[in-house]
Amino acid sequence: MLAVIVLQVQAQDDSSLIKEGDHLPKFKVQSEKGELNSEDLKGKVVLINFFATWCPPCKKELPHVEEQIWNSFKSHKDFELMIVGREHSVTELKKFKDGKYTMPFYADTDRSAFSLFATQSIPRNYLINREGEVIYASIGFAPVEFEKMIKLLKAELKK
């Protein structure tokens, strides 16, 4: 019953600026390796996860992203994972991930990327197909929704 309530809240969210069917907006984020431009993602299946290091649901979701998504798909040539730290620096993200995560983290220090997707609420996931279209969007962490996202990711990578 709780999952149904969570899904209803997600469906009624007014803070989302990008929804399923929309195209990936143009943005830039920083990592330890340098800048990533959303234009560089063309032709790839992309999962973008917006989070913050202080966010309890984000911290609950990230181990699942590492274990179930990153470890399963990191070697797929058409897959790109972006863990984007809202209002975090590259240094803060490096300290947060060291020893815990191997997936790529990107800094959105001023919310310039996040503000193209939403006005508030994290964690947020966006699954983008090779054509740059959002095929899945979620807010919060709900195991049922997470499994749905993994199924869609698998199906998209098989195309």
C-alpha cells in the first residue's frame, strides 16, 4: 500500500520540469576527470541520478545503483551513468565516494544542471534513450520503481 501512495505522489509532483517524452536538456557538469557536456551523451543510453550527500533516501538508493546498475552495465559500450551531486563540489564528491563507490560522480555546484530538470526533491532518476528522449523519470527511492527502472534500462540496452 505504501508503494502505491509513493507512486501517486510522484505522479502529482509539480516540481518536475522534465518528464517522460521530453528531450535531454543541454547542461555541463564536472568530475575528477574534467567537464562532461550533455552533447557528449548522444547515441548512448544514459541514467542520470541527482542526489545530495546529506539526503537519507539518496544514501539508501546509491548502494543499489552501484550494485544493481553500475556493476551490471558499466562495461556496456552504449551505457553512461551519471551520479550528479546537487550543490556539491568535485572535492566533496570525491571524499563522499572514496572507498564506497566506483561509479562516476559529477558536481553540479550551483544547481545549473538540476534546475533544468526540477525545482526541488531528490533523489531523482532520469533514463534517456539513444535518441536523447527521457523514457523514465522518478522521484525518491521506492524498490518497486527502482526495479521498473532496471527492467527498462535492460530493454533499452538490448535494442
